[in-house]
Amino acid sequence: MADNDLEAVRAQRLAQLQSQYAGGHNAPDKQKAQEEQMRQQEEIKNTILSQVLDQQARARLNTLKISKPDKAQMFESMVIRMAQMGQIRGKLDDAQFVHILENVNAQMPQNKSTVKYDRRRAAIDSDDDDYGC
């Protein structure tokens, strides 16, 4: 991403923040302003991602959003941060997408749940039956 694009995004964000804090105190106006700000942030995020990801990586991201939205959000923020820091040269292909996704997986907390099955309770019924033998 070019420095000019990054500066334009930063200037636009600064103007949004200034207008938000300098605006009126009416609740409906404030809510509309917040909705507008969220829409603009989403638009900026999508613009950056479309500049950084190629078509296959973008399709994989959309699939990831459906199955694991929290992981997709972490991936998006990591890629945007890397683009803003200048660590991404050109568009990311599918292999690079997988590599970054592995880094996201390493950073996410692992909440593995286990199921314990007590066989002794299930075995009591079959061992205690005496069929007259």
C-alpha cells in the first residue's frame, strides 16, 4: 500500500474522530454518527484487504468468516496492521494466507474441551445380571 493511501486513511479517520467529539449531544444524532463511522471503518478495512489479498485469498477469508468469525477478525486485523507497517509487498496469495493464518492460530488461546466417559458405571448393568445360569 502506498504511503499516500495510508496518509489519506489516517487523515479521514482523524476528521471522523474530531467531528464525532465536536458534534451535538443528541442521542439519535450520535447513534447515526456512530453507525456512519462504523460503516466507513468497514469500508476502509475492505478497501485495504482488497488491495492486499488476491482473489483466492479473499475467497478463503470469506469462507473463514462464515465458519470462524473471531479467527477471521484476528486475521483481518493482523493483515491490516502488516500492510500499514509496510511488511506486505504486493498481494498475498493463498499460500501466504495460510502462513499468516497459522500465526493467528498460534496466537489464539486454545480452549480444548474433553469428554470423560466413566466405563465402570456402564459396565455395572451387564456384569450384575444373572440369567439363571
